[in-house]
Amino acid sequence: MNKREFLKASGAGMVALALAPGMWTACSARPKAKNWIWMTPVAGLSAGEWKAMLEKVKKHGFDAVLPEVYTGHHAWFETSRLPMQEPLLEKLIEAGRDTGVEIHAWIHAMPNNIPEYFENHPDWYAVNRTGESAAISPAYVPYYRFMCSSHPEVQEFVRQLVADLASCDGLTGVHLDYIRLPDVILAEGLWSKYNIVQDREYPQYDYCYCDKCRAAFMEKSGVDPLTGLEDPVTHQEWRQFRYDTITHLVNDILAPEARKAGRTITAAVFPNWESVRQEWRNWNLDGYLPMLYHNFYNAGLPWIGEQLTREIGELKIKKPVYSGLFVPSLQPGELEEAFRVSMDAGASGISLFNFNAISEEHWKTLEGLLHR
């Protein structure tokens, strides 16, 4: 999910004005927002049907679509490396050319639920503090078979995935999702769904303690994080090690691969990044789409603005941040308020999850809202 930098104002008076709450709702000087929609695939639709969807998206004020083209189970683009559902991406790229909508290929970067891999390469997978592999006993749900970002062959697998997509003529960008470890603590609003209480970091959800991670940390610190730390949860160097393995994959491997082919690269990221070892404030991407699904955190709409203010302020390299909004939890009037809160907090636009959840009443609200 992606957001744009504030327009730099000259002079102290303009700076003060730019920082004033609610300024953008009353002033037309703000740069035009860029708006996105995540789109989950549907099999069997014609190129004409996809074009009609993109025409609708464009009409209602959206600039970019994020089609889910790799789910960790199969691909929705032409590939000889992965199980393919159908070549949807190619249809969407053509429809994007015809309608003026950007196409950014959305991938699940770290989960790998393809039997060829979890059966034949179990060493690629993350291991929790109890010694259970995500290949065999994934946390929470069956598809949480996360690979470990420390493993060189995993790094190469994901790099090749990005390279394959970046080579698609006409694609605007690659969009990373699940570029993290499993949640050590779920958002509180989801606890009842899984019948759990996570008042601290429990071993069965704490990743990764695979042989590669343990050996690399031992080489760096002289300590085995599994057996040599009195409390791995509070050991800052061990926490930072895991943040940095994901950051290395993003900054040093995946981003260069996308840019080498002239594509942008963005990511869907968590507001509670510590819980998924995803220190995206240190990443070097072209934009960020934080998933500000307020109901997951038992929060109201003002929370969205609070998170954006913090996140934009913490970015080491200033790039656009787009407010990711969860449509199923928003009535049309609430969607308008969430947009206002997001833009007032400095968002460069919004990204909606997802196309299929948008009702006709939502569309009416959006057309009036995004074309203002």
C-alpha cells in the first residue's frame, strides 16, 4: 500500500499552514491524490469483462489496481516455475493500457503452500521457538507456511518471482504482501476469531529459530538465540536481527530486481510492525500501503490518522504512504470519514480492500469523494 510526500512549502508561514489539522479539506493546494484498489482474482472472466471493471475503477477516481497474481498456492500469470491458475495478469495489463489504469502485481512474498516446496525443501521454512516448522505446523491457519528470509535459496526464490513479474511488458510495478514473519501477536480484534489471548509473545508464535537464523546470529553475537538467551523476547539485538533479515531481502534483493526492469515496487505493511518483524520505516521502496484496518485493532476512525502521522514521520527515506482501508468494516459515510482522516494526516491517497467488497452505495460515495 503507497503514499506520497507532502508538498514542500516555502517560508515559515506556509510550513505552519501545511501542518495545520484539516488544512487539506479547506485548501486546493494539496497535490492530487493517487488511489488504489486491491483486486482478488476470479477465474474464467473475459478480457472485455476485466476491461469493464477497470473502466469502472477509473470512472470513480482510482488510478491503480493491485491484482493478486501470486497467492502462495498458484500464479495468475504466465510462468513455467509455479502452478498456474490462468494468465490473468496479461489480460489486466492490456486492459490497463486501454483504460489508463496502472497495474501493480500483488504477490504473497513469504508464504509458500506449493507441495513441491514444503515437502521437498522443509529447511526453507520458518521455525518457532518450540521447534515447530511452519512447513508442517503453520500458526493460526493452514496457509501460514512462511519461508525464512535468512535462507539463501528462499531469497533466490522470491527474487526470481519478482524478476519474472518485472519482465512483463506494460506492468507498472510489483507489490509485496506477506513480506514478513508470522504474527507473534495478532491484532487484538482477531483474538476471538482464533479463540486465543496473546497478552505476551508466546513461543509457538515466535519466529524464526531455524538453523540458518541461529547460526547467523551466533556468528554475529556469539550466542545461540534459542538456548543462550535468558529471555529471547526482550533481547533487543535478537529482535533487531530478525527485523534486519526482512529489510535486507527488501532493500538489497527485491527492490533492485524490480527497478532493474524499470518497475516500481511497493508493499502492503502492518501498523504494528514489531509483531511481524517488519521494520518498514527503514525500507527503500517507492511507496507504502499500511493496512489500517481499524476494526482489527478495536479502534475508531481517528486511529487511522494517528497511525499515519506516526508512520509518515518515522520513514527513514520519505516516500508516499497510502492509507489502506478495509471496506467490509466501513459504511459509505464511514468510508468518506476515513478518507478525510487519512488525507488530513498526510496520506497521498487511499487503497481499498477490496474491489469485490465495494457496494453500489460505496461506489456512489467514492465517485463524489475522489473527484473533488
